[in-house]
Amino acid sequence: MSLAPRLDLRQTQSLVMTPQLQQAIRLLALSNLEVEGFIAEEIEKNPLLDSGGSDDGPPEEPAASPTEASGPASADELIVNGGGDGEALDVDFASESFIHDGPTDAIGGLDGGLSLSGGASGGGISEDGLDFDSFAGPETSLGDHLLHQAGEVLDGPDLFVAAHLIDQIDECGYLGASLLDVANRLGVPLAQVERVLGTIQTFDPTGVGARNLAECLAIQAREADRYDPCMARLIDNLDLVARGALPQLKRLCRVDDEDLADMIRELRNYDPKPGCRYGGESAQAVVPDLFVARRGQGWAVEINAATLPRVLINRSYYVELATGNRDKASKAWLSDCLASANWLVKALDQRQRTIIKVASEIVKQQEAFFLHGVAHLKPLTLARVADAIEMHESTVSRVTSNKYLSCARGLFELKYFFTSAIQSSDGGDAVSAQAVKSAIKALIGAEDPKKILSDDTLVDLLNARGFDIARRTVAKYREALGIGSSVQRRRQKALEGVG
């Protein structure tokens, strides 16, 4: 066998993901709000792309690409073929079906939605309304609030120490640094640091600057003039309060049942996290990507067009650039921009079609849920939906990621409708895990405080309702719902009865 170097020709097959293919896959997994940010980036990079919300001139029509589209391709076909040469979309952007931003805009018809019995899919955008959140002033952070108070009562070295301590206070209002470490770091006496911390602990909100929960509650008790020896012992034994050890607490605090109940009631009125009143991030409402509404005997499924910006290709600008004297490099760049713009418009349109198709099948499979509630939620898998709409399971998985559906029963993530199956004890149809969780929550919510239901008892009650479920599964579902064990609930009920 010769070991000399040589050249060979070999033919192999490999899957190459073009940039256009990666873009199509990425768009499927993004929510509507994330798509809005993605489009804004693409508009900055591609001069041929334009937002449809501008009133600076007449609206431009989507530009035709060098190749003519033979018809709408499915999402799987786009991914498999990976056609990045750019195809024209036969989309009427002036149609009314592109200006609805909610189910109420389609009252009297199905123009803005897709009916399971055969309707039109909606997509597009209307003019954005007022953003009332923009009128709100910036919130004062906890650190700024404390520094402002420190500047009014302290000066010189004490103010310097206070600024350093305030910087070490977390968002809940607790001081996490050691006072000795602070004193060594700043080169000041420990007594001075303790004195400054005592001043900070008098600031608003009451309880800020505490080093632990007991100190935080003690500060608030002093402020309320309730910090007597009995309350001090109660605060020093918070572990017994958490365990509901009422007889031990009565002996330690030397009080009767009435006084202990009054002390516990007072303790509940205190704030264990005083710093959270300031500087917390404003809660962001979840914006639905889809609307589902009842329409006669069927359902209307509609894209939330209010969160999808309108994207157009600036045809006049393209013609102006194309007709000028340009070198080969400029013409090649312009062709690339046109192909990229056409592909983006097509990918966005196909994304909406795919989302509508998947959501419509989910509504069809879970119609009993939309009619009667969570107890009628059926077991459903991604593969079942993929087979029904003739798409790949990975496509359905991407479509249902980070997307929310709004209906008459509330706001739900699309993943919520995919649950595992629990076999029926009477041989009937299997039920979903969400239905079992709902039943567990209802049973525990209605339990007698004097007769707390154990997991074994819950298993018997669920079996009587037709759910064939094991004790460990009940415990897992109970913990997933954030519900404590029977022992924890019994202690909680005892404290509630005392308070």
C-alpha cells in the first residue's frame, strides 16, 4: 500500500442551511413582539424595506422578484427547499383582512379570522393607539430614595459611610454586607458604621437596612410601638411560628391564647420585603399572539395584527437605483437586497399562515376546553397536531413556543394545550394532566380545615372521579401547583385560625 500523497474526487451529500432557511426557522419560534424587533433590525440593514406605518407618501406595493411564485408553499416546503432566491407574494395589502387588530373588528363576519368551517385568515396591522405607559414618570429606585433621606440628616464622613451601606442593600431592602468588612474597607471605626446603619434603619420604608427577617420585623414593631418583651420573644422564634408550634410559643412568650393571636395578627401586618415597594420593574402584560372567538357553530382564529408591523418593499426606490449607472458590485448588492426583502416578506406571510393553521387545529382538538373549561381538556401531543395538518413535529414545536392565545376563558400559552394522558379508572377515555391538576386544586381548596386531605385520601377521591393515578403522581402535581403537604397545610390552617 502506497503512502504517497494523492488527490481524490468524492461525491457526498450534506444538508446546508442557507441564511434564508435559518431566518425562516427563527421567525417561527419568535413571538409577535420579538418579530417586531427583528423587522426593525432588518429595515435598518435593507434600504428596500419600508414600514407600512409611514404617512410620508403613497404606499408602495411589494416589488416583483425575478422569478414568479407558482403558489403559496407550506412552511415545511420552505424549510426543505430553502429557496433564497426571493419570490413575489400575491398578497393584497389593501384588503380589509389586513387591518383588524382584534376579534371585535370582525363582528358580523369572518373577515379578520379563520373559521374552522372555512374562513379567511387575518394578518396585517392597524394604526397603533396611544401608549399610556409612556405617560408614566420614571420610578424612584430604592437606592435613590434612601440616598435622598441620608442627604437630609447626614453629612461628611457619615454620609460617605451611608452611601456605601445603601449601595450594599438589595432590592428587598436587606443589608447583605458585614459591618466589620465595611469598616475595614472604608477605614472607619466599627462603632461609626453601626451608628450610621441605625440611622438608615429609621428611613422609609420601615424595616429597610435589616440584616435578617427577625431584625426587619423588629424594626417595624418598634415603629408601631409594639416591641415589648413578649413580641421580642415571638420574633426571636420565627421558626416556631412557621411550624405552628402554638403551645411552645405561649410558654416562651408567657401569654394566653388571645394575646398570642393578637401578636401573630400584628406580625402578619408587617412587610417582610420593604424594599420591593421601590425600584421594582413594572409588570409587563403578556400580549396575546392569537385571538379565538366563537362564531356561530364554529370558531374564529385570528392573528393579533396590532403587534405585527406592516412590511413593504419600496418599489420606486428600487426602480430609481436599478435604472442608474451602477457598476457590477452595486447591481449585485441591489439584487441581494431585493431577494432578501422578498424572502422576508414571504417568510412573514408564511409564518402567519402556519401559526393560524396550527392554532386552528389546536382549537379543533380542544373544543371541549373552550366550551366547558379545563376539566374537559384532552391529552394532546405535538405529533398528533403535526399529523393532522401534515407538517413536521419540529415545525409545530417552534410555532407553539413563546406564543399566547386569548379566548373567552382567559390567556393561555399554546404549550398549555399539550398535556400528557392519565388513564381512566373505569376504562373510559384518557384525561389530560391539566384536568387532574384542576381536580386536585379544587379538592384541596374545598377541604375542611379540621380534616386536611392527605395524598392517599386525594388518590381515593380522584379514583372515585375516574382518574387512575398513583400517590407519587398526586404529590408531583400538588407540588407543581405550589400547594404544600397535608402537614404544612394543617399548620397553615392552625395559624389562620389563631390569627
